[in-house]
Amino acid sequence: MKKLVVSLIIIALTMGVVFATGAVETKAPVNAPAKEIGSKPDNYPTKTIEFIVPAAAGAAIDVPARALLEVLDLGKPVVIVNRAGASQTVGTAEAAIKKPDGYTMVLGANGNFMIQPHLLDLTYKTTDFRHISMLTAPIEMVIVVTPSSRFKTFKDLEAALKSGTALSYSTANPGSVGHLAGISMFQQMGANPKNIPFNGSPEGIAALLGGHIDFYIIDSSEVVPRVQNGQFAPLVTMSEERALMLPDVPALKEYGYKDLIFMGFKWIAVHKDTPDDIVQYLKRQIDTAIQSEQYQAFLKKITGVGVRVYTEAEITDVVMKNLDESGKLLEALGMKKK
């Protein structure tokens, strides 16, 4: 009997160990597979995302933003909020104080991130944002008139400017890349035409078509459709080479202005404190959208070229390099803030 009891105790103890071991094994943590970079974060997004465009609806930087939203899929609606004012800085300043939770994007351009920081005392810095996805390839600045203008070539306009003829012009915004390009050119010519400021390119375009200004400096993405429909007559591009979609229009360097090369950039930025997993998700989805056939076709129709995917580091390098170069130019022109 004693042997039987001992045997039962041993069996019971053995089974207890097995059961205990089984319990431990059941509760052991299982390593979940690491999430792929750019994959959708947990619980994001859960509401509408705002895309602040710091310009008027229909402006040069507004058009590609709207084209992007036709193909962008973030899982929730994205709405454009136009906040024009103070050369693109009003909307950018608003984006800078929004909660950095991934529900606010802002469109970056030369004005708000490369030029205005040298001209105004802003409430934000270029480095307060992460610059994540390029929307277009660099775009040339173009000087345009109407077909009825007395200026048929750039040489005609140059002669009038150098002679001191009273002329007026405009750009998308004061302090924009077009404005900076014009001032740089006029200084080399010894000219001083009157700048008529407007709040965005739609107003400036209306002024040119209405005969209220003599010429307009604008980026080629807005020029091409209006050249094709007969509204604009382009005189010269302020680029290294002739624009692909305007092959008959000479580049400014062909007239001896070799260092006057001004290109416009457009990209998407978010607050630097936005969680990294959200930033990577936004970038992945945006980059997927810009590679779509529909968006690439849109770009090629107005510029002749699409846009490749840039890394965040590449975009940041472009932004910071142009910020530095703009500062040096503005200082040489005597325009940089003290």
C-alpha cells in the first residue's frame, strides 16, 4: 500500500510539473513581426486631415496640390485649406502651431521656406518642419506678356527697361521666387520698373490680361496652358536650359545673364514633432500617389516632365541649400533683414 501511495504522489507531482510547464509555455510572449517602414500606424488616421496651401485657390502652388488629392489615399478624407497672405507665411505659421499629430500638412515652396525667413520676423523656422515629399520637378520662372503687347521679344523688353521707360510688372507674391528673380535681373540692367503686388497668381494673371501691368514673372506650370490657349506670349525663361514645353522660348543666359537661374520648388512638409511612424506613412502614401499614371500625366501636360521620388534627406538638402543661397542673394541686394 505504501508503495502505491508513493507511486501516486510521484505521478501527481510529475503531472503538476507538466501542467505548470504547459501553463508557462502558453503565457510566453510571442515576438510580433516588425512593421514595415511606412505601414499604416495603429489608430491613424481617425479623422479628416488638413492640407494647408498658403496661397489662394488656383495659384501656382495650389494646382498640383489639388491634382495630388485626386489620387492620394490616406484612409480618411484630406481637405485643402487655402490660407493666403504675407507671401505664403500666414498659412505656414498656422501649420507651425497646429498639434503635431499628423492631421496637418502644409505645402512648401520657395517663398515660405527659402526666401521669407530672410525678409520677415516669422513665428516659425524652416527647421520647424520635416520636408517629406516633392510634388513637382524644379519649375522654371518665365517672363510673359499678352500677345497684343508691344514687346515681341525679350530684347524689346530689355531695351525699354534699360532706357528707363515707365513699366510695371508683378509676380505671384512679393518675396516669391519670381519677385526675387525680377529684382536680381533689374539690378543687373540698372532698371527699376514698378512692382504691383497681388495676393497670389490668379490676381496677377487677371491684371496682365486686363492690361493693368506690362509683364508678369511666373512659373512655367501656369504659363504652358495659357500659351496653348493664346492668352500668354512668353519672352524668356530664367533657367539653365530652355523649358521642355517651351522649346522656342530662349533662356535668359542666351542674352548674357548667365547667373540668373531661378527655379520653383513645391513639396509637402509636416511639423518636425509629428510621430515618425505617421510621417513615414504619409510619405509612403504621397510618394505612391505622385508615381501614379494620373498624377504623372498631369505634370507632363503642363511641364513636360514628371517627378521622381525624393528621400526626405534629399528634399531637406534642397531646401536648406536654397535657403542659404537666397540669404546670400538678398544680402547682396541689400534686402535681407538686419
